[in-house]
Amino acid sequence: MTSQLVLAFGSYLFGFMTCYVSVGTLYFPATYVIEDTPQQLEAAKEEGMILPFERTKEPIEYIPGHFTDAYTYFHHYLYHFDKTSPQQAPPTTDFQDLPMLHIWPNYFEAYHNHWQRYRGKEVTFMEIGVQSGGKIPLLRNYFGSGFTYIGIDINPSTKMFDGADYVNIEIGNSEDPAFWKEMRAKYPKVDLFLDDGGHTMKQQRVAMEEMLPHVQYDGVYMCEDLSTSWSPNFGGHNFQDSRNEDFRRDTMVGLVHRSMDWLNAAWIPGKPMIDSKNNTKLNDFWLGEPWWKEFSSSVKHIHYYNQIVVYEKGLVEKMFATKTIGYSIPYGDSGEHSKVDWSSVIERVQAKLRINKS
């Protein structure tokens, strides 16, 4: 039987959170049901938010006119601090020194899906694009006291945010490989990397080539605001897509498409049941792109959202297929067979696995 627990979230930032639904112009705290294992339910209760890749039962209006079915801490932050939030009516003067956050809430689901496992741990977060510093309090509250922030910006004024032992601001150009060489030497450990910088094609592509390999073996690399791949002002190509050679060669989205091929390098030689990633012909196939090999041996997953791509690093196991014990039937029609007694089979499987679940 699937366990069910109704979670009522309290109304503070780091603990249980309140979900809000609206009726007319009024906002009311709401509860919703999360269905999962008892252990996951308890973890969700302690975290005060949905689990990664979970959904709320009903869409939740977190600021007027905007709904989500994946309510997270980040939505809760906007509920309290967005300029349009009912919490700011009348406008409060309590947070005049709070750095402004300029953000696309559509990214929150990706943030939570791929960063949640680092909450409460020692985590080093590097971001291109400090701007007004608004992400620093957002992330500090999300990750906890083990959070270290390294902000990269071309604007020297952003050094004003370098005012805590967990905040480091570096001034440099993200399209300069020499700058990234300095950053790698100065910060040998980077768990999470977010490119929210100038968004030009050269900046995004250079940053990925220079820093994705540097991110920890089990870390996460994100690049957002991919819409600039279609903007000529940023070096993109409007009204083009992956069918166009210039688009594939020049844009960040073109590089994302290329990286999907690298992720599947094992199958490029054409043997669908044999991992052929070490085929030497691949070096000539991707001539001029030598880092495909390091990419394919360190990136475990690619997650592609609207405007944001996520590279999850981890143990990349050699691909193989295996078989369990038990009988099999041929792929083709082999005539009549006795019906499977599923009650007996499941009972014995559960007994073997020592799972008591009805």
C-alpha cells in the first residue's frame, strides 16, 4: 500500500514552508499530499519541500498570477520577497539592504531537482553572473552553513558582496581561457557550477569547455538563458535550429546537441549491443573536439529544460546488458504457454528481497 502523508508547512524560510492557494484576491495556507515511501516522506517533512522530481497535487500560486506544480524553497522565497507578493503590501522597509534578485522562476524546478542532495553539506558553488548579489542569500538559506559561494563577474562593483567568509567574488572575463586557468588553480574544488553570465555564445561555450571538466566527479554543471542561441546580439542565429550547420557550430544550444552525441559515444560506431566508446575512429570523427572523451567518461546524465541545460557528473559505468535467473521465451511466436501465477511469483520475490509490502 502506498503511504500517504499530508504535510502542512509552516511559514518560515528554513524549515517547514507554507504553500499558498488563492481564492479571489485572498491567499490561504494549503496542504497537499505527497505519496512515497515512509523514509522519503520523513525526509520531505524534515526538508520542508517536495522531493526532487515530485509534483504537488494541485498547482500552487506562489506570486499573483503565477502557478507551479513543483513548489520548492525557491518559490517560497519569492512568496516572501518578490515585489508583487502580497507579503509586500504595503511595501516593507525591513529589507532595504537585501540584494535584489532578478530571476526566472521557471528555473526553480531544475535547481531543486539537481541541487537538493547538497543541502546541509559542505558545498562549493561557483556562479558566473553576480549582478546585484541576490542569489547569495537565496542559496545560503537553501544549502545551509556549509555553503561557499564563488561569484564570477566582469563588473568590479560586485566586489561589494565579498563581505563574508563564505562569499568570494572574482573579477574576470568568462570567455578568457587564461582566466579560467587561474580560477581552477585558486579553487580546486567546485561542486556546483551555474553559468548565468553574459550569455554570449563565446562566453557560454568557453566556460563549459574550461569548467565542466573541473567540476567535481559527482558534481553538477548548469547553463541557463539558452534563448540567446537564437539572438544575433549574443552571437546566435535566429530562425535556425540544429538542422543548420552554422547554428550547430556557433551556438551554445548547438554545443548541447553535440554533447548529446558525446554522451552516446559508445554507439556511434554502429554496434547497438556493444559499448564501443574506445573505438579509435571516434578521435577522427570528432577531430578538433578532443574533450569529447573526457566528457563521455565523466558526464552521467544530461537534463534539458526550457532555457537551461544540466550536466550531472558521476560514475560512468561501461554499458552492458545482463539477464536474471528464470525462464524466457523466444522473440518470435512460440505457441501457447502456461499462464504465469503472479501471486506465487511476487510472494517468493518479496520473500527473497525481504520486502513486506501489500
